[in-house]
Amino acid sequence: MKDKRRLSTDHSVQAYSMEMLDINRLRVFRAVVANGSVQGAARHLGYTPSTISQHITALQRETGLVLFEKAGRGIVPTPTGRLLAAESEEVMGSLSRLTGMVDDLRAGHAGSLDIASFSSAAQAWLPGVVRRLREEFPGLVIDLALNEWADRDTRPAPDIDVWVEDVDSEPRENPGQCRQVLAEEAYVCIVPADHALAGRGEIGLVDLAGETWVRDDRVATMCSRIIGRAATAAGVEPNYVARSDDHHTAMAFVAAGVGVVVLPRLAALSAPAGTVTLELHEPTPRRRIVALTRDSSEGRPAVQRALALLAEVARGVDEQRAA
């Protein structure tokens, strides 16, 4: 008999999980889904396959849901099971953060602060911010993650998420998070030191027509879309001859004479020897840097201080632009 219950895609599943479900059984269920088998989950959790099966049977009984069905000699999650696994992600992330906070308090720490950031801000801004936070909150444990990977939208939201937006697009909705604009910054062009344009100081995008280009991403990202739109406006079709997963490697390619690269100014701060950074105009690509703060974290003193420090360091971008 098919299960006629439906799991909504709103937070009702999460609320139901917290109030009605056994958390350990939910963790076992998610392990079976992630491993693709009872045996795999048993191996990773240190349980016997029989114990795993008992947990799954009990979870199905207490929810009234059919979570798995037979497939050959094994089992696979039903559509309902897959939805429960996906919708429980935030609940389990919140539980993990709560467990971490309890561990910190037990160890005498003053709590933890999760910050996610794109790599250039993580390198240029966050070391100074973290140092000052540690001076003012000696017991604070700070966890930093990069948010540029494809699974960003599937991870639990951090306390503070330093992110970028296209200045020419409407900001996307971020339920459960407050948004604070930190700065806007221009893109610049980095060329080899012996390049014919190196002594110009400032160039138009049209001057890059016919050049070989290097890209700092291998799949289309917001950065490459911003650059592509500006190049199209200037009548230039970038001739990409090399791509990498990060701006450091892209700039190393430039230093080796492979081509030129267009990057946000913040990323260009770490341009290597053997390169020259040029201002861009007609048009100047731009991006906006924002801090997204989880609603449940906004009132914490360490979070408020971190936001103030980020705003302070970000003002340097605007002052640099004004100069």
C-alpha cells in the first residue's frame, strides 16, 4: 500500500522532526541514505546491520512513512524518504552547532562563531577581523569555511556569510538571514610586467580585444558573468586559453606570460611579482560585497562585533574607489 502522507517543503518537516522524531534514528536513517546501503551505514556508524535495520523500522513506525523500498538485493529510499533526508539537513546542522556550543562551554570557551566567505575576502579581510575578535572575546572559537563551492546552498547557514552580488541584478531572497551591504568594488586587469599595456596604468576593456585571457573559474560563476557582460558591452569577445579553480593560479599563469586576467580588486591585492595591475573603464565591471547574518545569531555580541569589524575593513574598498 502506497504511503498517502505528503511531506511539505516548508519548515513543518523540520518542526515535526525536532518535536516528534528520535534524533539518533534520524541520524541513522540519513546515514543509510548517504551510504546507499544498510551495510555501509553500519560500517561507518559502528553498528551491526541488524541494529541499523531496527532503527529504520522504528523510524518508519513512529512517522507512519514508507522511507525505503526493495531494489534487487538491497534497498533504496522512496521519494518520501529522499525528501525527509533533504528537509532534515538544516535540523541536523542546527543540532551539530548546538552540540558544538555545549562542547565549547564545557571546555570553558565563550561559544563559537561560524563565518563563511569567498576566498579573496577570507585572505585580505578575515585575518585582521579574527585577530581583533580574539582580543575582545578571548574564549571565542572561530570556524571559517569557504562558500564558493557548488554545495553552498545545501549547507546549513553560518552565523555570518560574506558573499558577493551583481550590482546590476536584484539581490536574491535569503529567508532566515539579514543582509548588510559592506562595499562595492571594481574589477581590474592584471597583465605580465613586459606586456605592451603594462605602462598604461588605465585601459579600456576594448584594449583587451585580441588578447589571450585567463579565467579564475572552470565553470560559469557570478564573477565570470559580470566580466562577460562588461566585455560584451565593450564589443569584446574574451579568448580564454586557460582556466583554473582559483585566482592565485590564474595570476600565476599571467606572470608566466600565458595571458591576461580580469579580477575583482580584492583578489588582485595578492598579484605576484612579474605582473602589473591596470584600472579598467568603458565599462568598469563591478560587484557588491554583503554580509548575510542568520536571524538566530544576529543578537549575539560576538556576531555584532564581527559585523562592525567587517564594515570597518570594507570601508577601505570604498575609500580606495573614491581615491
